[in-house]
Amino acid sequence: MLNVSIYRYNPEVDAEPYMQDFQFDTQGKDIMVLDVLEKLKTEDPTLVFRRSCREGVCGSDGMNISGKNGLACVTPLSEAVVKNKLVIRPLPGLPVIRDLVIDMGQFYAQYEKIQPYMINNSPAPAIERLQSPEERAKLDGLYECILCACCSTACPSFWWNPDKFIGPSGLLQAYRFLADSRDTATEERLANLDDPFSVFRCHGIMNCVQVCPKGLNPTKAIGHIRNMLINSAT
Amino acid sequence: MVTTVTNLGRSGLSDWMIQRISAWVMTAYLVFIIGYFIANPNLDYAQWAELNSLLPMRMFSLITMLSIAAHAWIGLWCVLTDYITVRLIGPKATAIRIFFQLGMIAVTLLYVLWAIDILWGI
């Protein structure tokens, strides 16, 4: 039997959070962490967590699994169980609403700050704004972000200053639009990032790269933003 | 854009660049001093005083001291703005942070002036 320990907190009932232990029979199968949670929820309907697509596309079920942020739906037990124990907590650093559900408001506020949409005030062409294959290739490794918040909530700089540091996810998206040949607001975007917090609170410890369930590299994108700032300011 | 007034360089990019350049200066000074000690195993006070009375050496020492001061200012400013915040320790945090920031800046400037006094007093 697998020992499963889950963070529980219902602010309407509990004075403080606690860890609840469950026993789970995997029947020898290497199932996903989300499958375990779904089964346990049938036994204890008060257990609360977010989930939707169950295949690593929607980014709803980001959580801290045995100490490492990840998506429960694409994390098999073979990667998550340590000494026959599975420990599940909410993503760290953001307020807990209940059990494994966190308030992502601060995370989205930072995403909104970087203006995550194409800015181009020139008249739209009849069909579409064209890109060369090389220009389009620059967006690879950037557009795939699903905003699950695993990276930003693994980042100490984001823990300490979630209201000032944009965080790895937001910065990856910022570079996605800085690198887009169709976007014309590059200088304006860079000017909004050149303060000691927004970008430069990243000290390059690469927790974000380690946990990203999509295999993306926010630290590299942040390096590109820094180089663009240097090019424009020197 | 986040506004700040107590950081050294006024912008994130200038702080970042000062941090990198000052690190190179400190590394160069360390390599030179260690190399000098290795090259002069029987170093005595007269030779040491002569080295430090040369104008280029004084300049090198002063630039290194300024680099240490700038590096410390930026680094400690980051530490203070990470840990002494309203989010972490409550509404008194701003006053406490300003106190430590100004104290850190004052100590840093005093060390720079003291270093100039020592270097040009040799």
C-alpha cells in the first residue's frame, strides 16, 4: 500500500493547515498522481483540487508533488514516490483558498503587466501578417507555456516579491512578444521592464527550468530580455 | 515598471552592469595581490609600503574599494528588499527597511572615505 500525505486546509473549519494521511492500493500500476487524487476524492469528497484536461494541456492541476512542483496529470508515481510515500501540497508562495487550490490572482496580475498580446498599430493586411520560417522559429520554446504557475511558484524571488518581480512565467511570455517580428512595441515593452525588480530580481538559479512540465527554459528567455535591454541602453 | 529610490544605479540594468563590472575589478585585484605575494615570498614592510605609495597602485586599490562598495550596496539592497517587506513582517517593514538601507549606505560611504584616507596617508 502506498502512503499518501495530502495538505488539507478549509479556512471555514480548520484553524490551521494539516497533513492528512491516506493508504492507496496502486495494484502495481504506475498511474499518474492525478489518478490517485481522483480515487481518494471518491473516498473523501471534501478533498479539493483543480483539474480539467488531465493530459498536461490546461495547466490546472499544478501542485507540489513530493517537494517538486509539477502537473499531477502528467507526473507518474514512479517519478513522485519516495520511500513508498507520496506527499502532495499546494503550489508554494501563493495564498491557499482550500486544500490544494491556490489563489492565482498575483500570478495573473504579473502576466497582465507584460501586455500578453500582439501590439501593432499599422493597418492590418488583407489576409494576415506574414512571418518567415526563421522569424516564426524564434517563438518556439515560448508560445507553449500553459500558465500552470509551476515555475513562478518555485522561484524564491517570486515568493519574496510577487507584486514586483514578474516571475519566470510572465517573463517567458514577455520575451514571446519581444521576439515576435509582428509586434511593434518592443521599445515600450523594454522600457516597462528596466527596473531593479521586474526582470533583474532573477538571479538565475533555474528552479523554473527544473520544474517546467512543458520542458521550457524561462531563464534563457530572461537572458534574452537582458541582452535586448543592454542592446537598447548602451 | 517598479519605482525605486534607494538602489544604487536608478535602473535594474545599471545595477546589473555595475554588479558585473565590479565583480571583475575585485577578481583582478585579488589575482594581482595573490600573485604579488607569491612572487615576493620575503615581502617586508618597506617593499609593501613602497608598492602602496605608487599612484597606479593607489588608483587600483581605490577603484577596487569603490567596486566593493557598489557591489555591497546592490547586493545588500537586494537582500533587504527581499526579506524586510510588508508582506513578510507587517506594516512596520517600510520604516525598518529604510533604516537599514540608509545605515548600509552610510557605512559603505564611510568605509570608502576611510579607505581614501588610508591609501593617501601612506
